[in-house]
Amino acid sequence: MTLVAEATPETSGGVRCPHFGPCGGCSFLEDDYAEEAAAKEAAFLRAARARLDLTGVAVEPVKAAREPLFYRTSLKAPFGLRRGKPVIGFYRPGSHEIVDLNTCAIQHPALTKLLVLARQCATELGTPIHDERSHKGLLRHFLARVAPGTGEVVAGFVVRYDRDRETQRLAERLLERGAKHGLIGVSENVNRERGSAVLGPETRLLAGRGELREELDGLTLLTSLTTFAQVNAAQGRVLHDEVVRRLEPLAGKHVVDLFSGYGPIALRLAARGARVHAVEYSAQAVREGERSAEASGLTERVTFAAGDAGRLLREYVEHAPVPLDAIVVDPPRRGLARATLELLLKLAVPRLVVVSCDPDTFLRDLAQLAEGYALRELVTIDLFPRTPHLEALAVLERRAP
């Protein structure tokens, strides 16, 4: 019998999920969501007040999710073995013991169906499952992403070695059976190393089409399975709109988007009239951003560059035809490198928008940027309902000399 997460109208606000508790996928499923969002906002503001001077800073209420359930539009789930049979799901908190999933209350339903289907196909075909301790076996993780606007889904398997007939057979069977759930292609990502890192450096299409097409806000976004994307597409859109709103009016403005990924912010800024230069370390993401710009008719308003953020920003500013009006910064969890912080202080652009998913490094970076910028606005966005995590956005303006 398949277990299904059941939505309930109870004031506890949750759903009845048979995996909640042992599964580490979420923490607050049975709490009232409004109370959860308020508690996370309050915890963030306590930390902010302890490290920053918020006098005169406009602090907006948390942007809570309209849909706090079934929202995750990307999935990474480990494979394992139990009593000789494949299992797949999320780890128990504080362990590497996999909770074998049949449903999930925060994952997009199409992705949960594909997860169950992937386990079923691996079981039928007898595909070798990777063992963490011995570092033997083939299948390590299952990956999937859905584009809510088009319903397209891409999926893949992280494997210990590539170009194996077992993986090819598995991909073909999954694509055949998963097409009814929107699946358009299956890839393999190769991670040959021991350790907890999920992805390896090589990805290869095995069946179908590898490019995920999303139609959103008048844009055509073309990405692939392993390119970073926000796990909550709906709240990601809220975040991107918050960034755009704080730089309007955009007609004629000259903006740099640092750590741009495949360009969801850069393309929105360009669509509203700005000239944008997007800088991203991943060459794959840059190629996808360029294809998205072409598909959206924005190639004359946005350019992309792949490499180190600080170096490329410095080189771009040296040759820019006009001064910058603003810089958008959305760094990885570790925050900004010291050299990049120093460059931002030296450039002293009129407006700086900083986005982060890690409150600690976010507040650390804002404290250092205070040497040259005044904090004007602070916003929190809940991209991760039912978990402790919270996204934050800050607007800074250049201080008078």
C-alpha cells in the first residue's frame, strides 16, 4: 500500500506524513505555519540586532510562503540498501541512516512520484547500489527538478562510475514510465570520490532531453539538472521580484549581478530596461544564461562571464563604458571573500543589494560593508517552509565621503 501525505485543516497547520519525525527532510511539519514563520523571523532579527545597528533601517515583515507544503521543486535523495533491497529517501537527523520514503509533504508531488518510481526500477533491474563504507556499487543518489510553469521534469542518477549498461537501462526504463509525470530526460552525474559531496564534475545525458524549459514572467529560462536553482520556485520568484523592486526604475541603469547562476535575477533586470553584466563561476550556468537571454530576446541587454567574481568584477569595471548604478550580490553559503568585500568597498556604487541563505555569513558581510555603505532595508523571505532556514535580503547605499 502506498502511503500518502494527507493535508488536514487542523490548527496545528500540518499534514499527516507517515515519515515525519524519523525523516530529516523537515522540522516543523506539525506546527502552525504562521507561528513558524514569525519565530524564524524573530530569531533572525535578534541575531541582526546583536551584530548590526538597525537604527533607521526599514525592516519589512517576513515574506511567508503562500504554499508551505509540496513546494520543493528540486530533489537530491540518497540510495541505500536494507535487507538486500534498494531504499531511497532522506537521512534521519544526525545520521546517515536513510528513511525509505513513499511520500513527502514538502516535495513537489511529481518529484516524489519519480523518486518512488526510481526505486522501483532499480529494484526490478537489480541495479547495484553504492555502499558508503566499502565504496562499492553503482547508484549513489537520485536527482530531479521540475519547472512548474511548463510541467517539465528532468531527472538523473549520481553514479560511482560512468558509461555502464546498468545505468543506461535504468535511465531508459525511468524515462518510459516517468513520462506521464512530466519527465523529459534522464542523465548521469559521475562522483568517483568517497565522502559526503553529492555531485561530481561530469554529467552526461542518457535518455531524452537534458534541457529544462521554464516559462515565467515573460522569460524563457533554459537550465539543466545539476545547475543551481532555488529549491522553492514560487518563493524564489518572490525573492527575485524583491531584488528588482529595490532597483527600480531600471530603464537606463547599469547593473552587475555577482554570483548570478543561470541569470534569473539578471534576466529580470534586463527585461525591465537595465543593462546587466552577470558574473558566475560555473561555465555551465553561464552557457545556460546566454541561451536563456537569447530565447527571451535579451541578448542586447545582458552579458555573462564565467570565473572568479572579484577578478571579473574588477576587470569589467576597468573597461565599463559608464559607471555602475548598482551591484547585486548573491554569494554561496560561505559568504563573500575578503578580497571581494574590499573591492565592493573601493567601488562604492550608489546601491548594493545583498542576498543570502546563511544568516551568520550574511550579518558578518553586512558588518564589514558598513565601512562604506549604510544599511537602508532588511527583508526576510521564507524559501524553506517547515525547516529552520530563512533567506535574507539587504539594501545598502553608498555613504557620503
